[in-house]
Amino acid sequence: MSKYYLTTPIYYVNAAPHIGHTYTTIAADAIKRLKRMQGFEPVILATGTDEHGQKIERAAAAANKSPQKFTDLISNEFRQQWKALDLQIDRFQRTTDPKHAKVVQDLFDRCLKSGYVYKGSYTGQYCVFDELYVNEAKPGDPCPDCGRPTEIVTEENFYFKLSAFGDRLLKFYEDQPDFIQPDSRRNEVIAFVKQGLKDVSISRTTIKWGIPVANEAPHVFYVWFDALSTYMSAVEGEGLWPADLHLIGKEILRFHAVYWPAFLWAADLPLPKKLFAHGWLLFENDKMSKSKGNMVRATPIKEALGADALRYYLLREVVFGQDGNFSYDALVQRYNSDLANGLGNLSSRTLALIHQNFAGKIPAGPGDAAIAESAKVAADAALNAYERLEFSKALETIWGFIGVLDRFIVERAPWNLAKSGDTAKLADTLYTAAEALRIVTALVYPVIPESAAKIWAQLGFRTPLDAIRVADLAWGKLAEGQEIEPATGVFPRADTKLMIEKMKEGEAAELVRQQTLMGVGPASRPEATHISIDDFIKVDLRVGEVKSASAVKGADKLLHLQVDIGEPQPRSIVAGIALAYQPEALVGRKVVIVANLAPRKLRGLESQGMIVAASLEGGNPVLASFLEDVPIGARLK
Ligand code: MSP
């Protein structure tokens, strides 16, 4: 069987991984598993990190790190994230890898040789953040994408003659209608190309952090020429190019559908077979953005509900190709209704009944003919939907079949068959349920691999679910007598409120961790953790002597003290030390007080300062004191 090579975008390292990146990468992992099931061999999934350019140089500077150190750190963060989610990544390509630089240079040399690259100079309004010239912008105009001010930039560039490819591209989209998916996106690209294409610059002299163009210092490759080539460098020398699928978000379709084919044609290299642009994931119906602070990260969700819950939710709830919404509430609801109650219930019920009635061994088939037929129809429909990357439709079909099975079990009422001693019908019923569960488990495997593998093992299979192929989905492959394992719940029911709280707490902690990593946020601002001497001097700490002390009525933790700090009148201070000190034992004792704290009223008594004490977790406070004698009113510095 033939190879299948698919890719995700390579992610910019100026942001740590969030659920948007995770969405694409999870979908790619599901496709990989599906392709293997369809028999492609080998199936190779490549991802990586996009590490050059001004934005990243700036992010590194903000984090007080060299670009290399910073990109190492964040690139690794992406790698770890995919590992933690158990995604089957085969190649992780960084643009800072020397192997990649060679591929970029080679692509450039080929385009130069074929006459599609020339040197020119350009002056324009440039958005540093998006690394894009804003063609229509006048000086001072904001960037239409991000709203930040554009800057005037003049520089010598290498240009790629994109303008020469308009007609060829249009003909290609027509001849290969499958190249851009979904269809609606293809129409957008066609409309864009029909407006006419301008040449694009593929090098910069204003940026230092990039791959140098050989013998052309100070030119470095421009970010898209560099980035797109990653798809080739990830599998350089392996005979896997062209890619069978580039999976991307809709906002970068233009670069993939227009630039990339033109670059490859100019270089006389084969084109990828297909682009699929999925939609945007919104957070509670709002665009996710760092500035709005409404980003979501995958790790806390995985830790609370498991990676499969997130995978299932993203691929079931959002129509792949369209924008969709993420909400914690909907996530937990889906989990409970479809996974815990739906699949989880079917599996634990079926396995428990086999344990009870057939000593944990699969009873004799062949099973119910109508259910066998429904299984075939459901499997065909689900596989067809998967093939078109219509995940939500595929899952809806599978869950429709789970509903059929639930009704079948209720109608047959195996508990009654057991009572009435109708063993043949009981065996037929439970064989049907188990065989259908086997097929369902295989069908859901691309989307929820971890849980599917658990059910698979509980059904008594020793071979990995990874090895399953489409042909194995046919009815009747479950062998009579196969010993099943004890049924343990794969999807424990979640308490919605507690689960959401847990995920939100985890999210807050993960945000701080990522911010610290990126060198941004409160934890990494030096002024937040360190105070200057000027700040310290503002605190007026004085030695005082306790003149009198008495309990405060109705407050068993408080004492009311009169403390002499060398002023005409002693200070009235209310302190929370009553559990640790008897009032009379304090009289005459030297203490430290904060003398310039704004006065406040406690239990109707004015407190004109605060007594300094060590505060011990779970224990009583201990007053600060001196071993040597110190005069009243002395200042602590
Ligand atoms: N480095 C470029 C891509 C170069 S590919 C040769 C880039 N990087 S990125 O870090 O900004 O990642 C963009 C991709 O991340 C999107 O295309 C999409 O796959 C994913 N997503 C990031 N945020 C997203 C959402 N909020 N929703 C869905 N996917 C999003 O662009």
C-alpha cells in the first residue's frame, strides 16, 4: 500500500501552545490513525515550529533571552505538549535546523535558475507583528489584521514572480477541484487570484534572525519562503514528498494555496495533493486572543477529564472546516452524555452481562442479523464521513448506532432471558452487543485512541488497536470463547460544576507557567517580586514597649494594646495575638511595630499600627523581639 504524508502548520514560537494549535494537531493525529486504518503504509505526520523573523526576535528580547535560547525553549514546549497528549508525531521540524536551511536554499536556487526570482527594492508600510507589508496602507495607517501601527520600510528584496502564475493557478484549481477543501474556501482563493497577483518578496535585509541567503548578505529568507519549505525538509531524502495533505487553519490558506504551488512549480518540484483549511476555534463565542485573556490550554483539560474528552469534544462539536466554539460547560456535557452515558455505559453493561452469564467468555454468535446490517451501514457511513474529514458527521453516525444498540439491549432484556433460562437467545444477544461494541471501538479509535484501547483490551484483545484495518470492521470477527477482562469504567461520570472549577483552576496555573516561560506576565516582572530599597524605607518599623494589654470583648483572637514608641502618647494597637499571649505577660515587653500604617478601626477600637510577628502555618503567631536591650522608638532599617 502507498505512503501517506500529512502535515500541520509549523507553529510560531512567539506564543506557547494553546488550544488552537492543539485543535489542528489533534485533528492531524486522528487523520493519521484513520489513514493507517485504511491501510496506508507508512503514514507520516510532520509538525514543527516556525522560529525566524522579527516577531520572534522581539519575543526573545522581551524574555531576556537570545533568539536561539528562546526558540529552543518554546519549540521544546510544543514538542512536550504533543507528547503529553500522546499525539503520534513522526517528524518535528524546526526552521532553525541546519538541514532545513539547505532545503530553503535549494528551493531558492532552483527558482533563481528558472528565472522566477529577481532582485528589487521595495518601500512600503509594514506590519512588524504580522510580518506582512500592508499593500494599501499609507504612512501611519494601522495594520488591518492586528490594528497595530504600520511602519515605513525601504529595502532591497529578492522577489518571486508570483504574478506569472495567476492563470496556471486558476486552471489548476479547476482541474483539481479537490486540491483546496472545503469547497467554500476554494472559492475564496479563486476570487483572490482573479483579482491579479503581485510579485512577493522572499528575502529581507531588515531582519537578522533568519536563514541567510547564500552569498547575498545581509539578505535572509522571508518567513513564508522559509516556513513553507519545512514541509519538504521534514522528510528530506525519504522519498515521501509530495505531501498528501497539508492541514491548516483558514487564515493561512492563501499562502498554501497560492504561494506554495507557485514556488514549487518555479522550482520544478511536485505539489502537495490536498490542502484542508479548518475554521477557527472561538472561546465562548469570542475570538481567542492573548490580549483578551480568553485563551484556553489543553493540559488542564487533559489532567481533569483526559485527552480523549478534549479530542472527542473538538471533533464532534465543531464542524471541521467551519468556525466553532469551545466552552467548558459544553465540554463536560458532551463528555457525560456521549462518553460516560453513551459509549461508556454500552461497554460496561455489555461486559458485565457477559461476566455474569458466561463466566467472562464471549458467547456463541453469529448475532442478530438486523444489528449486523446496521453495523455495516454505520461503519460505511462513518468511514465515508471520515474520508471527507467530516469528523462530527462520522461521530454522529457512530453514536446513532450506539443508540440502536442501547435499544436493542433494552428490548431483548438479557436480565429476563437469564431468569427464564433462554440461554441461546441470551448468548445471541450478548454476542451481538459485544461484536457491535468491537466495531464501534475500532471506529472511534482515530478520535479517542486511549479510551478505545482500554475497551479493546477489556474485550480481551491482545493485539494493539493500532493494527486494526478497515476490513476488520466486518461483522463476525469476534471469536466465541474469547476471554474478556473485568469491566472497569472507562469514562467516570463528571460533576459538571466541580469539573469546570478544576479545569479553570488548572488553566490559571498553566497560564502563569507559560507566561513565566515566555518571560511575560506578573510572575516574571522583576518589580513584582523585588522591591527597591526606596520601597522598603517607606515602611516605618519602630521598637515599642507594651504599656498595657487587655482582651477585646467578643473577639477571642484579639488583644488591645497600648504601645509606647517614644511619642507623647502611646499607640492604641489591636493585634490578633490573644491565642498565643496572655495580656498581663506582655506588659513591659519590647515589640516591633509598623508605625506608619494607615489607622483603622477593629471592633470599634482604633488601631494605630501593626505588631510584627512571625506567622506560622497552623500555629500561633510569635512576636518579633530582641536579644539585646533596645531603646523605645528605635527605627529598624
Ligand atoms: N507559522 C505560521 C504557519 C506556517 S505553516 C508553513 C503560523 N503559525 S501559528 O502559530 O500562528 O499557527 C497558526 C495555526 O494554528 C493555524 O493555522 C491553526 O492551524 C492553528 N490555530 C491557532 N489558533 C487557532 C484557533 N483559535 N482556532 C483554530 N486554529 C488555530 O501561522
